Amino acid sequence: MCKSTADSPELCCPVCGQGFTLIWERHSRAERTIALREIARALRSHHQKASGPQAHPQRGFKLPDWDGPSAFSGAAISGNAPSWAL
């Protein structure tokens, strides 16, 4: 799950620079690197219709096109993200 943030983002959109905090299970550095690439790809896909930060959902969002190992997805993909994260 990704949620936009202005404070200490874990990842910034490669297109518009919007910062995001991530809610996920983190494992090894190699696994995180692979997962971050997949998340960046999903963020780029938001920009098919808009170029600025408005291209991203305003609330927290899941990555429905995730096709990586479920271990990377954590609670977000299984639908168990806490309500405060949305």
C-alpha cells in the first residue's frame, strides 16, 4: 500500500516527484530493491492521463497490478492494511 506524504517519503514518483510512504513487509535488501522497482512502475502507470501529482489517488492505494511474490506485498495486498493507513 502507498500513501502520499510530504514528510520523509520512502519513495518518490519517478514522473512527478510526489513522495509516498509504504506499508509492506520488508525482507532482505535485494527483495526491497525489486519491490521498489515494481512500485515505481505502478506509480509511472498513474501518469497515463495526467502529468502532475494529481495523477495519483488522493488516499492510500493498493497496487492491484502487483505480480511479485506475496511476501513483498504484506498486509496491503491481502486487504489487511490498517484503516489509519487508508
